[in-house]
Amino acid sequence: MSRIVVALGGNALQSNPKDVSAESQLASCRLTAKAIVSLVKEGHEVIVAHGNGPQVGQIVSTYETASKTAGGYVMPLPECGSMSQGYIGYHLQQSIGDALRKEGINRSVATVITQVVVDRDDPAFQNPSKPIGSFFTKEEAYKLVAMENGYVMKEDAGRGYRRVVPSPMPKRIVEENIVRTLAEAGHIVISCGGGGVPVIEDEDGLKGVAAVIDKDLASEKLAEIMDADVLLILTAVEKVAINYNRPGQKDLDTLTAEEAEGYMREGHFAPGSMLPKVQAAVMFARSGPGRKAIITSLEKAEDAIQGKTGTVVTN
């Protein structure tokens, strides 16, 4: 039996990117649950992490639109992130629980609203770059900046202005002992949703900050501290490729950490897409003896764990 941290990509939560309704997400989660339960049936201990890009964007946009039309209040980003964790966690734990019962497996599923500590001096705070929320005109953007403390708005490829926030590195998972206790008791835990809610530590305790942690890097940190055997990163493609969508595309069955770093330096992996997945895979492979990361599609999760497909990253 292996302990596996499964990092779910956006396609696991919204198979149709044009339909971001709750009904569509729940339908996608029911399909995702089958892949997760297939790993449980094989005897593996599974901990689930996931993204939240479209969902937290919807929540932020709703409050921004309200402020634009009715002069309402814009909910702080940490609270928006925690809302998305609960919303997505509800769909996943219901779907996984139903799938377990259909298979006759007596396991419970729990979502842990997760806080992730970041360094207040992380360079990312000096260069907010992660777009989130609605598009605005220049005039509307300036009004929001004036009204909302700490807002940074940037023009986005001619489509208007959007809020941008930092994306710092995860340092520590606050609820790690809770996740460990639940997992060791045999429960399936959903943690680090959307990379977790970023918090900084000061003399008074924890304080949420307006930032977004990359979910693959947070999943890697979770896999490290949970002493997982495998970090399984599920995305839209079956294998990592170099020269992706270009002449000479080559799918990769295996990668050493050193090879992966070489490909990253050559610019083979897109920022915000495959690059953080490969970075997370390398970090986990190097974090301890015998650890490996696998990058593959949701549909191929079980085959990948069995060594039949996917890209395996080792040290």
C-alpha cells in the first residue's frame, strides 16, 4: 500500500470550462470520484488536494460586481479562498462518499479548510502577477483601487483591467496534524484546496493575506509533510511533453529531476500550466529517498499508479 497525495487539476472540477455552474462542477466531481475510489480499491491511502481558480474567481467577481453596481463591500481574498474550499470540498466529499458506498467501502471523507503559511518577505509580494476576478474599464479599475485597500489592477491583453495578486511559495501547512490524524485513522482527507488560504505569522498569531498559492506547489508541500510515497498530479494530458504543440513534440515516460530542470531552463513548459507541475514534481522527488511524482490525466490515474502510463519523475 502506498500513501498518495492526489493533486486535482481544473478539468477534474469543471470538464466544460464554459460552464462554471454548481451543477456542472458536481457532475465533474462525480466522475473524478471514480478515479479516486479506484485508487482506494487498490489499497492505497489517498489524500486529495485541488485547485480553485474559476471558483474563487467567481466569488471575487460577484463581490466586485456588487461594489460596482451598488457600492457594496468587496470580500477579502482570504475569505473568498476559504469559501471556495468549502464549496468544492462539499462536492468532492459527497461524490467520493457516494462512490465509496457503491463499491461497498466503509470509509469517511472530510474536508479540512486549510491555511498555508507564507513568508511575508517572499519576493512575490513585490510583484503581484496572478490575475483574478472580473474585467474592468480603466476608470472602474482606478475607482476600485481607491476604494479597496491594497488592490492592484493591471491591463490584461487588451481585454480590460483585472486585479492581480502575489503568488508566494508555501512554507508550512497549519492544519497538518489534523490531516495526518484523519488520514492515519483511515479517512480520505481533502486538504489544501486552491493551494490553501495564505497566511503570515506575526506576534498576534495568523493573518490572512491577499495572495494565491499555486495548488501544485501546495500539494507538494502536503505530500512532503504527510510522508507520501507518491505525488500524483492530474491534469488534462496523459504525459509531459517537450516541444508541446510544436514540430518534434515528444511525450516523456520518465524524467530525472536533473533532466526536468534542463527542460525548464530551455523553456519547454508553460508558466501557469505545466511549469508549476514539473517544479512540484522535482521538489517532491528530491524531498526524500524513494519518493516519486507522476503527472498524468485524470482518466489514466489508476493506470499511472500501476506503471502503465504517465510521466514519472524521480531523483
